[in-house]
Amino acid sequence: MELIERGGEYVRVADPGWPNPLEGSFSMRHGGRWNAPGTFPVAYLNRDVGTARANARRMLTEKLQGQPFGAEDLDPSELPVLVTVDVPTRDHLDVVTPKGIVENGLPATYPTGLDGACVPWDLCQPVGQMAWDRGLPGIACRSAAEHAPPDGEELAWFDRQPGAIQSRLAPANFEAWYGPFDW
């Protein structure tokens, strides 16, 4: 098991209707890249705004799939907000460095596989379960979001103690942090 130290400022892309955008109950119910449905809570964070932009684009594209309108047609109050948090510095599972990726059981090409497709969740979720079972605070990983910067990084923060991370500022409205639509 390879670890990497991470902490400091991270940002979370959140639906403005979420009552607490920093808790992981939604991902626990529905699953995510690092947690299977019904297992444990994860709050998915972004290291920088460029990675958050890629995840907001993904979020909106998935939400509006099959709709006769696009994200630019939504009321601004329905667009994702950006929540800034300070994460305590700790050792997380390393899915950032080439050594960490391989040592932790994923293809060296992560976030893509040898075929060029995104590594599927069913290969990542057992890695997440192993990190959870070993008491780690989360997983630092290369971003798998399409359009993320080449060095885009995310943090799967394990929501072991609700309230362990808090927002430092009021959530930023979409226009203030994303800028104009670029798709």
C-alpha cells in the first residue's frame, strides 16, 4: 500500500440544493468511483478550479442528458456552486504517482486503461474499500474527469466524522468561479 501526504485547500463542486455539500451520504447511497453503493460515505473534492470545472461540466452533462435544453438555459440558481474547504494534512492512499497507482492495484496508465478508456468504477471500488478498511482518511488520485487538466487531481475524502471538514467561505456562484460556458 503506497501513501501520499495531502492536505490544504480543496474545492467541492456541489448542487446548490444540497443541504450539506461536504457530507458523503449521497455517494454512500448511490456509489462513486471509490465506493460501491451502500458501503461508506465519500465527499469527492478537487485540488484546483480547473479540475472542478471539468467535474462541473460532467455533472451538468449527466444531469441534462436527454433534455431538450442545455446548461446555458438553466437559471443561474440551478448551476453548481463551488465550496472551498481546508483538509487536514494526512497520508492518503496514493493514486497520483506512477508507483502509487501500480502498488495500489490499478493500471499504470490510470485514469485510463491500456485500451484508452476510463478505468471503470468496478476496478476502483475495491481499492477504495481497502483504503476505508485500513482506516485511511481518503484517496488522492489523478482526475478521471474528461477535460480535466493533465495534472488534475482529486481527493476522495472519507466522511468518517461528519463535520470534520468545513467550508471556509460562502459557496461561490457558478458564474463567479466557472466563467462562461465553454461547451
